[in-house]
Amino acid sequence: MAVGVIVSRTSWDERDLALLKELWALGHSAAQIARALGCSRNAVCGRLTRLHLKRGHKPPAAKPRIRPVPKRRPALSAACAGPMEKEVSKPLERQQPNEFSRRELYAMLAEAVRNTG
């Protein structure tokens, strides 16, 4: 078998399975085992899955500390340093429109025409 050539594996013999289990137990990666057996990494992963060989999950390298988020205090400005009482505005009174006579309306219109000309 030439170096670097990956051959698809159709059957696994007892010697290959023994080597697979031994290397897996020693902690070799699937890629390292594949190189030793002369097959693809996917073939090794598939065989490991079918043999129900799993590694335990590694504990995390660092222990993350969960810190509480500091409570934010509202910023105080000079304009609103202390609490103020709420002012409620009064509703606006609607004013009735002025009623003009016909003569007054004509006078206003004539004045507007003079001012625009």
C-alpha cells in the first residue's frame, strides 16, 4: 500500500478491530487511528459508533465564574436631583370661532388683496 493513499474499507478483520480498540483506549484520535489502519477517518468514526465506543466528556479546562450583574442606579442630574410632584395640565377650553358679518368678511378680503399687490 502506498503512503498517503486511503483505501475504502469494506470489511474489518479481528486484527484491525483489536488495534482500533487498543488505540482508542490509549486516547489516540480517529485521524491517528485511520493513518495506522490505512483507512479514512470517517470509516474509523463509523466503526467506533457501531461498536458503541465513546469517550467520556472532558471536564472544562477553566472553571468559569458567574458574576452577578451590578445593579445600575439612575444617573442624577442637576435638573432633577430630587423627586418632583407630577403636574397635571388642565384641558384646553375650545374657543368658538368668531362670526363675521358679510360686510366684515369683504373688508378683510379687500385689505388682504391690497397688502399682497
